[in-house]
Amino acid sequence: MPAIFTLPFFLVSTILDMLARKRGDDAAAGIFQPLTTLIVVVAALLSLFSGGAKPSYTFGISLGLVISMGADMILIDRKDPVAFIKGMLLFFAVLIVYSATFIAEAGFHVRDLFAVPLLAVYYCVFVAVLWKGLGKLKIPVMVYGLAFVFCVSRAFATFFAPGFSTVQSILVLAGTTLFMLGDSQLAIYHFANPKFPMFWAPAFYFVGQYLLAISVSLF
């Protein structure tokens, strides 16, 4: 699997981004944040040379990753409210692309409903934690949160699609879940508590995206 050769570069870039964030060094984060996502994009595209990929699925995941890289370039300064809104819009587009890709490859199944109670609880807690700080953004953030839990539910559906292996489905579900957890930390920091510790947020986000990129090689 050629994509695995990107792992050392991915780990180094992720760690350097986390350390830059810890130091409050936006200049370094401005390099390593988009660079890490670029490495993830390369990992996804390398699947095309593995002999175990579906071009349509690779395209969908890669498109989401490219849009994510655009959001990463915008969201260098976490305190910039305008950049935050622009980044949120781009990530909303990412969620739509990922969800459409999962639906195209995995469809819908009655057993998908098994994930609904847990995702509903997570969504309610997510909104409750942020509610007081949302101001005029209550409806947009609620819609954004729904898009995230829907995306995770579509990732869960891959377990019941014959085209996906169990390992692949685990990667897809873990990837979207980690992405959601990392984004939730950013939302808490921005709307609820500016002192919320954010050290692990990049790891959740980048590892989640990398797992999705690796998944495209396993058909």
C-alpha cells in the first residue's frame, strides 16, 4: 500500500503543528497545518497506484481533503471570527462531500439506525455546551452539527455495505469520529471557553483525516 510511506512525514508534520499551536506560533502553524493536510491528500491519491482502490471513492475523499486544506489555510488564527465562519463553511462543504461519497458507495440500511441514539445524545450535548455562546449563530451551528452526525452515520453504514471490508469500515468510522471530536474541541474553544485546552485537537483532526485517506486503498 503506497500510502503508508507517507506516515513518517504525516507524523512529523502533525507533531510540529501541535507544538507550534502549544507555543502560540501562528507562523509555524501556518506552514504545518496545511502541509499536514497536503500529506494526507497525497496519501489518498497514492491509493490509485495500489491496485485496491475505487477511483470514484478516491475522488470523493480527495476532494473533501482538498477543501479541508483550504479551510486549514484560513483557520491559522483561531481567534479571528471572520476566518472561523469561512472555515466553518468550507468544512460544512467537506461534510457534504464525505457524506455523498459514503452514500454513493454504501447506501442506506435499516441497521444504520443502531448509531442514531448515540449520535443523538452527542449532538444534544454538543449544542447544550455551546448554546449560551452561539448568539446569532445558533441555527448555523445546529445545522453544522447535524451535518457532522449525519456524516458519521453514513460512515457507520459502510459496515453493512458489501463493498467495504471490516478493517476499511473501522478506518472510515474512526476517521469521521475523530474529525468530529477535533472539530468539537475547536467549537468549545471558540463559543464556550477560550481557555479550553486545544493541544490534542490537531491530533484528533489530522489522524481522523489520515484514516479516511488510508481507507481508500483497501477495496
